[in-house]
Amino acid sequence: MPSHLLPPRTASLAGPATGAGPAAPSRQRQVLADDVYEAVKALVMDHVIAPGARVSIDGLVRQLGVSQTPIREALARLESDGLVVKEPLRGYSATPLLTRSEVDDLFQFRLLVEPWAAGRAAELANRDDHVRIAGEVASCPEPPPGDEYEAYKALAAHDSRFHSLLAGVAGNRQLRIALERTHCHLHIFRLYSAGGGGSQTLAEHRRIAAAVTRGSASAADRAMRDHLESARDRLRASFE
């Protein structure tokens, strides 16, 4: 089991925090819940829990050294992420990976709407939007080497925030909701880890952000289209 999946903070949560007020147990419980969620999420993203495989709650209890309660809470959150599914009388199982056809369908949809959204964001963005966009691009460090979720989870989270931010600046709430509901970024990174593509992704985001902040709708449209086509081609290569 990779060391980053061990719950190092669990033991520290067992006793009361020195000098903590009445709210400390609640904060501790939330930290534990978040730790367990990230640990189980990593198992799914790294295929330790194989796509389509049933999830053993008892097995996770033994593996992570926690009770069933945070495990069940984590699985409920992962179900909303689209990473696990709950079936009556069978419990939870990891969702299958995207197929080549599903990847193509996903990017066909994104290519129809996201270049337009980037161009629209360039037309509508104000000074505060420019600051938020620049801040988001600057917030993600270059991913460290490695194919495990721990190495690229910051990039995956940034990718989701960046695309959602542009859809919001474009004023298209339905597009932003659609991107968030599909959890496409999690599914894409689950299929294809950042590997050597993380730096390229960040460079593409910087080009989009630069076009948006200088108010060039055509350049923002083109930069987003180039980014999505590049990401699609990287994914297609993983099927070959």
C-alpha cells in the first residue's frame, strides 16, 4: 500500500486536542472524514480498487484502521463524484473507466461549448475576473514525477476549477453545472494520469488565460480548442 494512503493523522485524532474548545471534536471528525475520503479516492484513482470491482467496506476498515462510519461517508461522497456506484443488495463498486467512444463523445461536447465559453469570457471578464483567472493559473505547481493520484491530484483539482471558472465568467451557468456534474476531470485523470502531460496542460491553461485577460475572444477560442484537442489526443494514445 502506497505510503500516502496510510492515515497518519488518525492516531492524533483519538485524543482531545490540548487547549481545544468544544468545537474541537467536530473539527477533528471532519479532518478524519476528509483524510478517509482522500485515501479511498486514491485507491479508486490508482486502480488499487479495480474499475468495476466491488468495494469491501470491511476490507477498507482493516486497511485504513478506521471505523465503518467515515468509510461509508467517503463512499457516499465518491458516489456523487461518479467514481463508485451503489447497487441494492450488492453495495458499492468502482465505476468502469471511460471507453474510447465515451472519451470521443465527451470531447465532442466540450469542443462545441468550451471554446465559445473562453471567447465569451474574454469579452465579459472584468479586472476582478482577470485577477481570479491569473490566480488560479498561478496556484497549481508543476506536478512531481509519478503516475499515482498523489502526484497529480493538485493538477486534477486545478483543471476542474479552471474550466469551471471560465464557464462562470462567460455567464453560462448551465455549462458550469454540466462540467461539474460530469466530473469529467476526475474520469479523465483516472483513465490517464498526468505523467509527462502535466506541464503541457499547465502551459495550455496559461495560453488560454493570457488570451482571456487581454480581451481577445478569437485567441481565447483558439487556445481552448487547441487545449481540448491536445488533451483528447493524449487520451486517445492511451487506448493504443
